[in-house]
Amino acid sequence: MLTYITLAWRNLWRNKRRTMITVSAIAFAVIVSVLLQSLNRGSYEMMIDRMVSFNTGYLQIQDFRYDDEASLDNAFFYDEELRERVLHADDRIRKILPRLQTFMLAANGASARGAMVFGIDPEKEDRFNDLKGYKTEGRFFELDEQAAVLSQGMADRLQLTVGDTLVLLGQGRFGMSASGLFKITGLMDHPIREMNNQAVYLPLNTAQEFLSAEDHLTALMIAPERERQTESVAAALRQALRHDDELVVFTWPELMPELLDLMEFDLAGPRLMTVILYVVIGFGFFGTILTMTMERIREFGVLLSVGMRRVRLAAVVFLETLFICLMGVITGVILSLGLIALIDPIRLSGRAAQAVIDMGFEPVLPLSYAPDQFYTQGIYVFLIAMLVFLFPLWKLFRLNIIEAARS
């Protein structure tokens, strides 16, 4: 086998320029493909991280009726015993976040706007999603304080600021009337644009009393140590809660299927570009192998005439094809990794930055380091190499030894 490897390696460098051009073309295809996928996936990873951190959690425990009817009537009882069951369901559970959520009217005395009201534990919320880092004015409340923090958009719409009084009107659990006055202790620039125009945060204990939902939550958000552990942790939680018929466990893809569909649709463009790129590079690769094969017909005839078996000769040619493939992929992956590390994140400026800010995001384009976007390039190139190898294989097994040796 070592002899075949040596022969294949030496054969590649008979024409160094041709080999290097082919390797460079494959490396270029890998670099472009990785960059396209990294840019798209990086943007979506940032979006998913924000949506998961502020909206659903990687995992969420709800009452089984809440997904169909998001009402306080379908809140569930939460106590220390349930908290311990959740924490001990799997050692990979890193954080849990209790939340009470409902829709109400927020008013300033003269006008009113629809608001999404969240009852939160500010310290746990900050550990979960760095909520306090988005504060623009004032401070966050204490857990039992009769106070509120408004998103900047909501404050602007109601013309309220720190120190003013917010009026909340709505319905509590089981139709109980809920109305109250809350001192505004802080404002925050919510990272999700839709939430920035309607989010109102209250202390969890205060919200539960205000909404007649003492010791009840609408959601318990859970974060595992790593995102890839989401499904296995969900299975462990379902097993731990199997005797509780009223509680269900959802993963974030189950709670946000529309976002996944949007991602798949948007990633179709880069994938199509990758296919086109590899088809073009595949023809160049085929041209190299075709030329190498046709130039060596007489050599093949002589080798076969002195007793070399066709299978062994095919193995040498296969190794040549494989070496070109490996050199191109490895070079491309190394260079793309270095390039991503060099330019990550891409900071936007001018109109492009303003357009991104208007959509509720920071003017940066992060790049993804997901492992699969690198090793899949090797799979694609290997499949192309196998298709290209079919030509020299076909040529070898149909080769007339006498005619080839005389050519």
C-alpha cells in the first residue's frame, strides 16, 4: 500500500502547475462556500439566540393548554418542589427562569396602548439573557417593589419616562379585574424590535399578586449547558414530569417553527450558489483527471503488459484523485477558518448599518463557526472526486493493452 501511495504522490507532481491550479480551484470553492454559509448562519444564530433568550428559552415548561390558548387561566402552579424536580431531572440544566406573561392595556392617563406584560425575577432574568445590559435609564426594580421597567418604544409611545406613573388595565386569572399604578424605575432598549414597542416588566411577586395568580407561572424557561443538548435534556425533563399530566415540555424549534422555516428558505440561496460553484469546479477537476489519464495511456499499457493488475493500477489513480481532493479541501478549510477569524464580526456602516438598526438589530454581521459547514465541504468534494474517478476507471478496464503500449 505504501508503494501505491508513493507512486500516486509522485505522479501528481509530474505537472506541478496543473496540480496546483486544480488544488487552488477546489480550495477557492471551499472558501467561498464556507463564507456564504458562515455569514448566513451567523446572522440566524444571533437572531435565534436573542429570540430564545428573551422569548422562549431553549426549553420551556407550560401547562398543556397554554400553547393553544395563551391565557392566565392556563398558568401552572410553581413551587420549590417543582423547581427541585426540574433541576434534578438532568445535570446539564444550567439555568431556569420563571415568568408570568399576559397582554394588558398600558396608559399614561390620557392615552393607552397594548402592552405585553412580563412578571420577572430581575436577577435571574439578567443571568439568563443579560437583561440589565439593555437598560438605558434609571434602574431595575426589586423583586417585591410596586414598580415597572418599560421598553423604550413603549415609553416613547406613551410619552413616559423614569419617575412617571404607569397605569395597567386588564384581566387577571379567572376573569378577576386587574388595574394598578406602577412607578417607572427604568427604561430599556429591547433587542427584539417588536418587543421594544410593547414590553412592560414587573417584579414577579408583584405581578402574581396583581393578576390574582399567586404562585403561578405561564412559562418556566430552561437553558442547558450547550444548545446541542436541547433534545436530550427535553427527553429527561419529560421523563421527570411524566406523572404530571398538566405540564408539557417544548423545545425552541417546536415553539418557533416559523423561524426555522424562514431560515431554511433563506439558506436555499447560498446552497444553490454552492451547488453551482462545485459544478463549475467539478468540470475543472474532471479536466485535470482527463488530461492526466489520456497523457498516460501508453504508460498504462506498458504497466499492464508487464503484469500489473488493472485493479492495482486503478487504486493508484484513485489515490491521485483523492490526494488532489484532500489537498484542496484541507487548504480551503484552513484558509476559510483564518479568514473568518480575521473578519468576524463584520461591522456595518452608513445606510446598511441604519437599515439593520431600524430592524432592531446591532449593525454587525457575526459569522458562524458551526463544524458541519466545514466538514460538509469535504463530503461534497469527495463525491465530486468519486464521479470524476469513474472516467479513468472506465478507461483502464476497457484499455487494449497492445494498442495502448504501441501508442
